[in-house]
Amino acid sequence: MNILILGSGGREHALARKIRQSTLCSTLFIAPGNAGTSTAGENVAIAADDFDRIGSFCIEKKIDLVVVGPETPLVLGIRDYFETHPQLQSILLVGPGKTGAQLEGSKDFSKQFMVRHGVPTAKAKTFTADESNQALSYLDGCQAPIVLKADGLAAGKGVIISSSISEAKQAITEMLVHKKFGEASTKVLIEEFLDGIELSVFVLTDGEHYVVLPEAKDYKRIGDGDTGPNTGGMGAVSPVVFADQAFMKKVETQVIIPTIAGLKKDGIAYKGFIFIGLMNIKGEPYVIEYNARMGDPETEAVMTRIDSDLVALLKACAKGELKDKKIQINPHYAVTVIMASGGYPDHFEKGHVISGLDSAQAHVFHAGTSRKGSQVITNGGRVLAITGNAPTLEGAAQQAYETVNKISWKDAYWRKDISRDLAQIEKNKGI
């Protein structure tokens, strides 16, 4: 098959590496890709949301399968574009249509969906910019901490957890009135705070049947000990030690099955990934959010644990043939550490030369990189995703950090504690 991956981050590099391993993949393109994806396939200088050029490229190169990595093309309706174009209709595509992508594109849409279909979630109320005074009054009846969520896409940074009501009032004014997150915060959800441990569950579905991929835990905040502002993600671990068989069975029966049944009941055709952000509260799953694609940096951990032919699963998904399909998962641990530009998630510089890439022992997935002649340079906030794999959590973390310490560029930054909390849970449980 001739395959095109859309996107340019660490997720897309991890997908490209895994797809390249398949005997079903004859030619692989990545648009636009990065310095790492160019080692797995051919980069194409087309933006992931430039539908006209993507369509023309697919026709020219006789693409059989399109895998959409990031959320923006999905929310803008790339599937709808393909399905209404006579020359593109026959191309298989992994990713939902515009309506299904609203599970991620609108926090209000997804919250209403969860409530409507009995998916366990936190209580919330939505306010628009015209209702800022009502939002402030509503906060007076809430208990801190309070979660504030921008309704639209905000690159994983549109969530604020306020430790006091006064702090929440200031934050919601910044979001609704001063448009802190631009158009994304023209509507804001005020949500009750759920006190538990987060994890991410990934499902590949054809709208009827599904396979569950390895779960993961990501680390959103910039600083060690989960301090500082939210980021797109500073690391990930898979498997998650507290997500035992009994808990995952609850996730399947209380969350996954009602979600897919809800999509079908609402008449939303869905062929693609569903990322389910969960909170484990005393052994019970509660949904924090849906995403309409794989997570980043979780993908960089999860893909290293899938032993099955990924292309076979993606093809079955796109064709509506996932029934009875199984997925083989490697029991080894994966620990991913993000190496970021100094100053991220705020101001940071690009263009610094990266050294030490040839000395890596772990998997090195490129996120924000590009090539300048023979050199690889930084080209984003999150630059590299380093993934270690080992039979033990400690071993996987050690492998990842040993590689991190061999790679350098000016002002490189990374968290030093990825997986430490899960190691402590293992120790306490005697695992």
C-alpha cells in the first residue's frame, strides 16, 4: 500500500516507524514531517490542513491509505473533504469526520455527549463570553479547586486548575473576556475537580467494533513533581501499574462500549482513534476528555509496545472490518521523556544544533526538529521524545534517561521524574 501520514510531531514519527515495519507498506510519505520522519519515509512539504494540495498529492501518488495524526485536520473536516471528492472517495482514511471530531474540537459537545450516553464524568456547566457575569456568580457556589476548560482546540494547554475561587474568577475573566486562548475560549466549561490518578486509554474503532491499544500515563506540567503550567506533555509511561485487569474491564464496560454505542445512536460514523483521558478515582473510571486521535507523547510509548502489524489494523479500521481483529501487545515497559526547548511552554528559541543523536540507545522520536544541511536543529517547543523499553519500569526509565543525557543542544530542558510516581506505587503494592 502507498500510505500518507499527516503531521509533523513525535506522534507522527512513532507512527511512521511502526507503519514502515509492515509488509503491507510499500511506499510511505509524511506531510510535512520532520527530521526524524525522513528516515522512515519521504517527507512532503505540504501542511497537514492544506486539503487541496493533500488531495492532489494523493491522486498523483496513488495513495491507498491516509493516516491523520493531529487534531486540526480532523476538526476542519478532512474526511468530509475526501468523501465529497469523486477522485478521493475510494482512498482509505483513518480519522473521524468533522462531526465525530467534535468530541475533541468542542469540550461542550463532548460533555453533553458523555451526559447523554451515561459515560461517567465530572459535573460541569458551560458559559459563553456574553455570560461572564453569570460565570462569576456560578463560581460563588463552587468548591475549590476548580477546573476551567476552553471549549475549543488550544494545543493541550486550554485547561486551568484554580486552587481558589478568587483565582478561578480571575482565570475565567482572562479566558472569556480577554480571550486568553483566542477563539478556543469563546466558551468555557467550569468543571468540578476530580481527585484521582490520570491515565489515557486508546481505542481504534470502525464505528461498530474496536481494539484497545496499550494504555499510558502522561505528564502534562512543565516541572518536576507536576508543578508549573500545562504543556502538550512532558513524558509518558506504558503500561500503567494501577490500571489492572479489573479496572480496565470497568473502562471497557462503563466507558468504551457506551462511547461507541453513543456515536452509533447519534448517527455519527466514526473510523479512527478515540483517545480517552481518564481519572481513576478509588478504582472507578471517570472521563476527563476525549481526543479524536492518538495522544502525544503517549504514542511514542504505546507504539513501541505493539507487536501486531499496525497497517493491517488501520486498513481494517478504515474498511469497517475490525470485527474479530486482535492486537498483540508486548509486556515490556515503555518510558518516554520529552526533551524540550528552554523556556517552553512560553517563549523559546529555535535553530539550535542537536548533538549526540548517533549515541542513542533508546528510541529517539523527533517532534520539533528540521534539517539544515547535514545538521539536525531544533524547530519547536517539544523537540525529541526519548523512549526506553525494558522488562521493568526502572529499567525502561534508566534506558531513556541514559540516552537523554547523551543528547544536547543549547538550553535543552527535560523533567527528571518521569515514571517516579508509578515506581512508588509499584513499590507500595509490592509489584
